[in-house]
Amino acid sequence: MKRQSRFRKALQEQMANATRYDDWYAAAAELDDIDGLLDWREDDRTPMLHGALIREHMDALKSHRENGDTRALTRVLQESLYRHLGELSNPDLYAVARTGTKRLVTEFLWEVERGMQYVCDNPLPGVTDSEKLQLFRDAERVFGNTALMLSGGAAFGIYHFGVTRALWSQDLLPPVIAGSSMGAILAAAICTRDRSELATFFSHPEQVNRDALHWLRPDRIWNERHAMDPERLLAHIRANVGRYSFREAFRHSGRTLNISVSPTRTRQKPRLLNELASPEVMVDSAVLASCAVPGIYPPVTLRGRDKQAADGETDYMPTETWIDGSVHGDLPMMRMARLHNVNKTIVSQANPHVLPFISHRHNRGVPASMRQAAGTLVHAQVASVLEMTRNVGSPSMIRPYIEQAHALATQSYLGDINIQFPFKPWLYRKVLSNPSEKDLAMYIQLGEQATWPQMAMVRDQTVVSRAFRDCIARLKQRAGAERRRVTD
């Protein structure tokens, strides 16, 4: 018994100290084996799934694919996908074993992917490549897309670098990324780089500009009513992001960048800036606005691309100013759903004021449940007090701050798949300071280690949307060639 206890402890230490996903996974698999969870993964039986029907559909998909019957394969794909997606997306399926869920789930999703690829690459009787492209686009519209959402978090937000690098290393980084505040800086840094530049960015984090935060002298703080230098922050943003409009960034990287900004005027609404809604807005000005924490940085007027102007830019909505996107829309899920047909969100959460309330969410047992209940109660009480304060009225001088506090307390901070910064109280002293090279490495490692336990869920839950993306890209090429043959 003591020997097994020591072995378990050694494996847990290997997981905690791992610097590569493969090393973490190997230790996690051994622990799952010791706990009998590998056997649980191999057993189809669970009340969370209709195992027999899933296996029946999986066998039918394989049979039709091997027989080359694309029509029957398409029919079973449509039926099985929409019939099982709800149960297959249940996060409780991934809360048992460290290395993944039931093997049946993963095998079924793999067979769905193989079936989609087969229909994409083989003739469908009576259907041209152009018509097949439209069929895939229609099906993708019904199925939806996946987006990665990076929260605010000041220096804690550097942790998003580790999260995104871990996903990128497994080719799981979604093409639609949203960011608020510090998350906006990381999102913009990724979505302004092409594949080669992104590989360099993730491989050499020491090249990242870290000089973002600079406290002003007390007299300037008093006179200017903000505590940090916005020019230093803007220089940091430009060093890491460059000078692109949202349209230029999309054309360069192929990724869709979304940045949340909050209004300073009560009757104005929060905005989600991106290539569709604000193509000419300059990314660096949007990021600066999304980082403008009230009292820390001043509100920002957005800038837009204007080739007629002397410096190629002009003020965008010049009568409006904007502040930190986390105030009203740390995770702008509804706007992402409307603009990009997003139905699956991966959230990387590092906001210091949120972490105490969600830090025990993954844990099981009575103590963890009690802590979760206490955190939920405190959060609800704060939200209720702020709601009462706004409704009964408050002095005009402080009303904007009450509105901002209410927005912070009542919005949702979690998505479908959640990767959260570990709650470490001793790190809070660093939250408003520039990271040293050692701190940078520490934040990145925390991000990677927080992502690895969610990797199996991310891989499984995004396999269909990734297959749609691959198939549509290939069909667009073939449909283009088909049109050229017709015109020739």
C-alpha cells in the first residue's frame, strides 16, 4: 500500500512539473490505470449516453464508407450528428478520467470525421462540387463554429500565452478568437501573424515586449485622474501587434480577431470590434481601449484606417470614448454567436476578481462543494446589492461606477470548455507589474498546465467543426476549378 501511495505521489509530481503535454499525458494515463479509469473508458455503459445506438450509428457510418455509398453515408451522418451531439457535449463525460472520456465517444467522433472527409473527396451522384460546397456550408451553418475567448486579467492574462501555445501545438487553436483587456493583446498578437510568424511567436516568447505597465508620478495621477502611462502601453501593444486594421489583420493571418470595448456613455452600447463589424478600425487602438481600466488608464478614442489622411488614419466615432472590454463584455458570447455563428466556446479565464469564485469548480467532494456554494452565495449577494443601488438611484458623479461594478458582477465568466488560471493568492502582488523573464516563463507554464487536462475535451468537441473547415476549404478549390473548366 505504501509503495503504491509513493508511486501515485511520484506520478502526481510528474504531472505538476511536466513541461510537455506528452509527459503530462503519460503520467495521467498511469494514474488512470491505477484508479481503474482506463477500464471505465473502455466500457460503453453509462447513463450519460445511449451507447448501443451510438455504436449502431458508428457501425453504419463505417459500413457505408467502406462500401463507397456516399448517399447513405450522408444520410446517416445527418441523422447521427444531430441526434447525439447534445449527449456527446456533456462536460460530465470528461470529469471522470484524466486522459479523456469514454472511448466510444472519441471513436464515434473519429468515424464522423472520416465519413465527412469521404463525402467531401468522393463523388456524390448528381451533385457537382459547387453544389456539394453549398451543402457543406449549409450544414456548417446549422452545426455552428468554435471560438476561443481570452478574458482580461492584467499581468495574469499573460497566462493566455501558455493556453494558446498548448492548443496551437496540438493544431487545436480555433480560427475565431476574442479578447478583452489583457486577453485582447494576446488575441491581437495571434491574429496579426501568419502561420510562419505565429510559429516564431510561440517558439520564442523571450522576444515578446514585456514593458507595458508604468506608474505615473503622484502629481500626474492627481492631475490626469489615471494611474498609469497610456503611451507606454500603446508602445507595448504596437511592438507585439503591429499596425493593422481589422480587415488587414484578417487578410494577413486568416484568423478572425474580436475585441470587446465598453462605452463611457451610459446610453451607448458595448461593442465587439472585428473584420465584419468594424473592418477599418485600427487593431492597436481597439486593444488600447479594451485595456483602459477606469482609474488606471484614460478612456480611448478609436482610430480607423483612412488612406486619404496624412498618416493613413483618422478618428473613428470621434464623439465616443471607450474603456476596458471586461467591464461589460469580458466574454461577449451572444455577439459572437450572432456574428460568427459560434455555438461552442473555449474560455481561458484569468480575471483576478473572478478566480476566487471559480477556483474550486473542477474539484469534487464535500469541501469543494461547500466552497463553491459559499462563493456562489457571496457573488449573488454582491450582484443583488449593486442591482438595488442602481435601481434606487445614486449621485450622478458615482452612477457610472455603480453601473460598471454591476456589469462586472452580473455577467457570465464561463463557457462550454473552461481553462482557468489557478487561484494563487501570493501572485496577486504581481497583477499590476511587468513580468520578469522568469515570471513570463511561469505564467506560460501555468497556462499550458491548465490546458492539458482539457485537451481531450477540446479535441473531441471541435473535431466536427475542424472537419467542416477542412472540407469547405478543399471544396472551394475544386468548385473554383470546376467553374474555370465551364467558362473555358
